[in-house]
Amino acid sequence: MKKKIKFKLSIWRILALGYLITMFLGSVLLILPFATKSGQSTSYIDALFTAASATFITGLAPYDTATHWTLFGQLVMLFLIQLGGLGFMTVVSVIFVMFKHGMGLNERRVMMMDAGGGSTVLTGVKKLVIRIVAGSLIIEAVGALLLCIRFIPQFGALKGIYFSIWHSVSAFCNAGFDLMGTADAPAISLTNYATDPLVSLTICCLIVLGGLGFCVWGEVLDIKFNLKKASLNTKVILIVNAILLIGGTLLYLLFERNNNFYEDFNFGEKLLASIFNSTTARTAGFSTTPVSSLSDSGFLLTILLMFIGGSSGSTAGGLKVGTFAVITMGMIGVFRGRKDINIGKRRIDNSLVARALAILTACLMTVIISTLIICGVEPHEVAHFDDALFLSVSALSTAGLGTCDIASFCWLSKLILIILMLAGRVGVLTFALALGEKKTTAEIRRPIENILIG
């Protein structure tokens, strides 16, 4: 008798494969002729790119959403955004719960990894699924109701409600897709609402809540907002997010004080625009200030904030806040000559620092290589170096901000950006493990010898 060959996918590959299947199904729907207002099929690479950007909640797009896609195409994109925001395994888990089908050990592990709970934490999966879905829908509903106050008087009842729901979902999922473009002014994002506190602050709050992560705001609810009882992870994420948000706001206010776009703005309106810039640059993709109008210092600040990104287990991409905090504290510890790396009254394991540094190195190398290839294949008039660098970081961080016309890119550049968006959505570490994980074997410890550094 022939021995049966067992083929079992790793957790990392299941996650990556789930998002890829969703992307390809979305691209098939978007390539249909009635998905576009012109009635002609979109080229497959552009349909694939749009489906990838929606599934991986990025916001980069070769075409303006409002002027290119019909209601059908927009609803397909909205579904992909919502699914990408909730997480592939969350949707699968909802199906398990609905049909009262027990989740196996492997499914629980994948679910917890997708939600940011860690592969070793396997209890309370059903509760987490319910909390993610219910919490997301409640937050999106509140955001939509607030946006209705502005959009219904402006666009009418039906269109105003539709616009409110769309932008609330897109903001909470940190997707950055908008419906504000017109034939005369496509891809204007939310620049018309730069001085509108209701729209700007509502979008900012939705972005922050989505970027914190399901496990973080779930824990905050459990401890009834008593942050003294919070875990180290939650404290670090909340503190670092606050520092980045406030620090980014002050720096944008300083760097863009002479921005021509703010020529008629008073101080309060400039402050509002700076808050929005600091919030959206992390991973959201909306903009109330055109990226092309930013100063060189504001442009670089945007790249840095995009690169850091949001929290693990959230709708955000990038290096991640936790990774950034561990690397920063590790650097401070080394410079002070300490063997142990402490955050507050807790010690961080050195293996975690090594993993954080590996992620940082992988992100930097990925951005550099992607920028190099895009610069090599695209003519100078299509994309300059700063455009290629900005888009590479934007794709990896799933931020969705752009500086040039992606539609004019060749298929190779678009494919590179798709891969970057996938890596940013599932996480660089998960993406790397999905590609190269091997069965663990007994590791041979070699003799120690030093290499000069520093």
C-alpha cells in the first residue's frame, strides 16, 4: 500500500493564502464591464491592484473610486475593505459561530494570529470574534451617524447616507478610499473638508480606533478604562500612539506654517489640518492637505510616520508601534550599557528585541529594493526617486497616500506594490514565515566568536 502524503499548511501560509484568495475573487468581480461607468472592462492588472488595495486596506488606486467605478464596483470594494479590516479569519470564525461548528486548534491559532492575540493564546476565541464584529459595526455606525450631519444636507438623504457609511467603514478600516472625486477634480480625497471639524475629527477618531487594534481596545473595555490594570502591551501602544500623534501634529504645524494650501487658514484651521496629517499618515490614506503641497521636511515626516504605522492586530500596517517601542528601548538600553531592557517595571526578553530588529531590517531592505526596482523600470517622467520611495513605504505601511499617477506604471511596478501591500497587511514577519518557514529541527549551538561593530 502506498503511504498517504499529508499536506498541512502552516498558520502563516493559511493567513497569506486567505487574503490572496479574497483578492483574486475581488479582481474577478471588478474586471466585469458593468463594474465601470464606461461599460468597458478594466485591465486585469488594474482590477487586481484595486482589489488588492481594498483587501489589504491600503487606499492606493490606479483610478478614482467615484468616477471610474459604478455602484456595483464600489460595493465590491466596500465589501473587500470591510473583510480586510475585520480580518480574513474573523469572517471565517463568524461562519463557524453561525453554524455552531466547533473551531479546531489550528483554526483558533490562525484566528488569534490574525487578530493580534498571538498564536499561543487560544482561549476566548468566540468572545473575541463577537467583540471584533460587534465593536467594529458599532464604531462604524456611530461614525456614519456623525458624518450624516454634514453629508445629508450636502448630498441629499440617500447619497448622504451612502457616503457616510462608506467613509466611516473606510476610515475605521484605515483603507483611505473616498468617493469625493469628480470628473473635473478626481482623487481630491477630503481636501474640501480641511477646515471642517466635524468631518476631520470624526475621520481621525475612526482611524485611531481602527489603528489601536482589537485586542487593545477590548482590554481597555475589560478593565473599565483603568489603565493601571492594563498589560504592558496595551500601555506601550497607548503611550507611543499618543506621543506620535501629538509629536506629529506639532511638527506638521511647524514645518507647514508657510504651506500655500493654508494661505487662508487661521491658526485653529492649521492645527486641525496638522492633527489630520499626523493621524492619517500613520496608515489611513485620507488627506485634507495635498501631499504635493508639503514641504520637504513635511514630506519626510510623512514617510517616517507611514513607516512606523499602527499597532499589531489592528487594521494598520507598517513596522508597528510595538516593534518601534521595543527597538527604541533596546537602543537606549545598549547605549546605557545595560544587559537587561526594561520598560517601566517589566523586563523585555532579548529574543523579542532580536525579532524586532529583524523586522526593522526586513522592512528597510524591502523598501530599498522595491524603490530601486521601480526607479529602474519606470521612466523619469512617470516616477521620480521620491515618488518611488514614498509609494513603497505607503504600500508596505498600507497607508495609501500617493504622489503620482499609478495608472501609468508598468505591470511589474504594480505587482511589486501589491506584494508590499500584502506584506503590510499580514505583517512582515508573517509574510516572511509564510514564504520560508521550515520544520524545526534540533539546533546545533556553535562556538561563540565576536565581530567588531560600532
